[in-house]
Amino acid sequence: MAKVKITVVKKVNNKELYGENPPAAFDEKRIVPECDRFELGQEFICETHNCPPDFCSWAFADIQRDLVHILYGGYYPWMKEKGVAITCCTDGLRPVIFKIERIEG
């Protein structure tokens, strides 16, 4: 049975996205500039389509479609390597970008 590895490849800082002109005001005292749930290079292994321990459930809900597609043998024709996807959570203030890779086992 195949597994997938999820790797954190980028954490986007809201200053990178908006500079000093965000599209809506937000409380900078309550929201850190980038996600504090993940570290760059952090890896998670999934043997099923369920959320791995210690993974942000909100981010998992966003990437689950791509994860299931890759886990069950799918691929995206625009990716040079089959069994790989680049996807992200939909946090509009501090998104995280993930690489999903199928691991044959």
C-alpha cells in the first residue's frame, strides 16, 4: 500500500503578501506574521486519508483533496514528477505551502 509524505516547503509571512497595505485590517497583536503550527522542512507520513497527528486540522481540510488524489495513484500532468503535488492551506493572512509525495511501499 502506498503512503504519502507531506513536507512543509514554505511559510508565507503576511508582510510578504501585502506589505504595509493588507486588503482588510487585522489585529497584529493577535495574529503572528506567519503560521506557528509548522516548521520549514517538517515532514508527516500518511498511510490513509486521515489527518496525521499534530497536523493542523484546518490545513489538512484544505490539502486533503490533493493528498487523496496522490495517495490513490493519481498524478497531475503539469507536474514533471508523477505522484507529486504542491498545495497549500487557504489561510489568507499566513498560508503554508506543502509538497505531497506518494511513497510506494
